[in-house]
Amino acid sequence: MTNDALLTQLTRIADSLDRLAPPALPEPDLSQGTAFVWQAETNVLRPVPKVNYVDMSMLHGIDRVKDILLDNTLRFAKGLPANNALLWGARGMGKSSLVKASHALVNQQLDDALVLVEIHREDIPSLPELMQSLQKTERRCVLFCDDLSFDGDDDTYKSLKTVLDGGLEGRPANVIFYATSNRRHLMRRDMIENERATAVMPSEAIEEKVSLSDRFGLWLGFHSCSQDEYLEMIRGYIAHYDIPVSDDDMKKEAIEWTRTRGSRSGRVAWQFVQDLAGRTETPLD
């Protein structure tokens, strides 16, 4: 084979390998907004035109965790050291609402300095690709996963552990990770107990399972609210939206609402407010 023929053959092989190799992740265009949803199947960040959030002033009954997360988010947006945060606890008590409200309030104070990127639970395996993409931009990004938990033989948590805190590269300096979960250790209690009962080295097996939550520097607990806190949440919404109802009527109807639902929470309070606004023909804009 002549040199020219050999060169032609090698060129064809190189071109074939280039076609087989995955394309390099492009630098994300974050100029289209301040909130995006990660679409793992196409490795694309889809801009969110309008974020569904409630004003920070309307989040009642969670004052301590509210101050802690807001301060952490503000420091991160300013380029200062900050921690990954796990917001865990009772359903409907404002965990995801607090993340979105913190993002909105920080951007009001710092002129849209912060980007919120949501990744769905089922797309966690693509987290390394998303991290590689986000580190190509200079913008500060809060990576947010709502309702994060793991079941059964799901070992996705192992890759998440590495991305959050370990690995050779570590977490990009411009990215922080916030997650919400009903579980403090992101795993069902019966799953942890079963691991303890069946493992050859129970203590080591449990340590492996629960060490994921240790990657979060902030553990913010959300607990079921009292009746007074529940009513205060509703009063905040009524004042904000100027809903025409007396406090006595509201209190009687709101307590009856919780009896039909069997629980009290921020979500139940908001559902009652939506019902009340509908009955009084008050728009919730």
C-alpha cells in the first residue's frame, strides 16, 4: 500500500471515530432568563419564562430555616463560600417554595445574579453532564432537585455522592445543590433497616446508605405546623390578595377544611385560600 493510500485509509478511520464519539457539550446560553429546566434526553437547558413561586413574606411558620437558606443563597450569589442544602421533613410545609422564593428575593437584591436550574429525580444519572455544562459559564447556578429520594436497588445515589462533594474535579465553584425530600437520609426507613438485618457488616452497609445526606452542609428540617401557624399562613395570603372575608368566618371555615383533609400544612392552607378566592370571586394574580 502506497503512502497516499495509507493516509487516505487512516483519514477515513479517524473520520469514523469522530462520528462515533459523543459531541462535546456546548457552553450553555443562560442569557435567556434566570430559571431553566434540564432536559437530560437532549442535554439542553430549557428556559422557564415565569417561575411559579410565592413571595418570601407569605411563607409563615418556617422563620428559622427561611433565614438560614436565604443567607446561604445570598452568600453564594455574591461569590462567597456556601453549602449544599437538604430541605427535609413534613409534606406541604414549603420546602420547594422556599428554594424558589430565595432565588427570587436574591435576584431582586442582586440584579438577577443567580440562575435556578431544576433537574428531575429521574434525570439524576445525567448530573455529571449537567455539571460539566454549567461549569463552562461564569454565572452562579443553584441546581435544584425536588422530592429527591431513593428506593430498593437504586444505586444512583453513589454517583450523586461523588458529584456533590468528591471525585477528582469536585463540584464546580459556580454551582450549588439544593434538594428537598420527605426523608432525612433520602432513603426509606424500612430500606435502611433491611440493610442492617441482611448485610454481612451491618454498620458499614448503613454508613454507605446514609452518607449521601452528609454531603449536604445544611440540613433544614420542616415539621408539621400548629393550628395557629396554619391560620397565620392563611391570614398572610388573605392580606396579600385582599380577599374579602372576616377573620371569624375564615377561622371557622379553615379549621373545617383541615378536618376534611386530615392534616395541616402550608399546602393545605394554600388550597383553602384558592377555594376561598374562588367563592369570593377574587383573582390570585
